[in-house]
Amino acid sequence: MSIIGYYYLHVNGDLIYKREHDGIVEGIRESEFARAMWGLNPEDRENAWTILVEALSIGANKDRILELAQKWGCDDEDAKEYAERAGIHLGVQGNAKTASRKDSILKPMGMRISYLEAMADLCRQLGFKGGKLGWHATFKNLLEKKLDEN
């Protein structure tokens, strides 16, 4: 299956879904109210995690992110599968869940109450700024950069 619609992060923090139709991509890209945008492929687990992690890292409404995470089955157990493929080391420090690049457990590290939130914290620390469909560095790009480039 391919992209069936698009999520975009509104400047007010709402993560909004629009079904695929002619002109939707250009409309969102040109909107001054859209901070970032992601295509949705419901059969791609990495796509679901990318939307959740990146959107949360740049200020999406946390309740909306948690609602979508539950709907898509993106829980702490599923996070382990995503993290393995993405090159992220997950751990626990006290009561906090942690996420760091596999090539450096010492820097940078996200710490939160869930792996989703820890990965979003890591994404933010790596410098994710958001963007509209390919016109920006993604969380995956930032994870793949050499440490001395950060």
C-alpha cells in the first residue's frame, strides 16, 4: 500500500490528518499554519513511528500523539523493534526510559516515561526542526549522521 493521506502539524500543536486528494500536498506545503508534514502509509511501521516521534519532538499535542500511538499499536514493546531497525539504544535509568544512538550511549540521550517520549527527546536533541515532505532532515537522517557532524 502507498500513502493514503497526510498528517500535518498545525502551529497551534494540533496534529491533523487529511485524506489524499489532488492539491492536498501543495496546499499543506504552502500553508503558513503547517509547521511539518508526513505522508501516511498504514502498512509501514517505521512510518508510524516517524510521524509520532518527529511530531512530538517539535511540539505536537501529547494527548493526540498518545492517542495515535495507541491506535497504531506503538507501545514500549513495539518501540524495541523500531529502535533496533533505526539504530537506537533503548534503556532504563531509574524510573525513566532512555533512548540514545547505538554508536554512542553517552551522548545525546532522551529520558522520559515512555520509549516514544524518550525517542522524541533524542530527536529534538539531535536537532530535528520539522519540514514538509523531504525538504528537511529527518530523525532517521540525524541518527545516521556521524557523531562529529552533530
